[in-house]
Amino acid sequence: MANHKSAIKRARQNEIRRQRNRGVKTRVKSVIKEVSAAALGEDQEATTAKLKSAQSLIDKAAKKGVLHRRTAARKISRLTKAARRAPA
């Protein structure tokens, strides 16, 4: 455990950030699964709407630094590709 006052504060901040990042990552994974499921079964409009919200959420995660910008771009690209392959 940290001994210096600044190190104790840093450990506390890291724990708060870790919890926040964990929530964002979990939400990103969930929304990806939702879009993938929608691409398999639902109509095209629902899939497009879910894709749009997923893109927004992934971009926000990249902006916050939770995801790397290229990782975010790759995830969005793959989701878009899957949504377009979906039956009309």
C-alpha cells in the first residue's frame, strides 16, 4: 500500500477511474451485442437506430480515453459491416 499522501490520493483516484472505465467498457460490449442481435433478426430500421446509438457510445468511450481511437474505429467499422449484411 502507498505511504506518501500523494500516492494514497493517486491510488484512490485510480480506483475511481477503474470503476468508471469498467462501466463504460461493459456498456460498449452490451451495445455491440444488441446491434449484432438486431442485425440477425429485426428489421433494418431498428438495426440502423441501434447502430447509430452504438456509434455514439463507442465514440464517447474513445473521447474519454476508455478505448483507443483506432479500437473504437475498428469496432464501429465491424458493426456497420454486420448491419449492412443483415437481411432487408
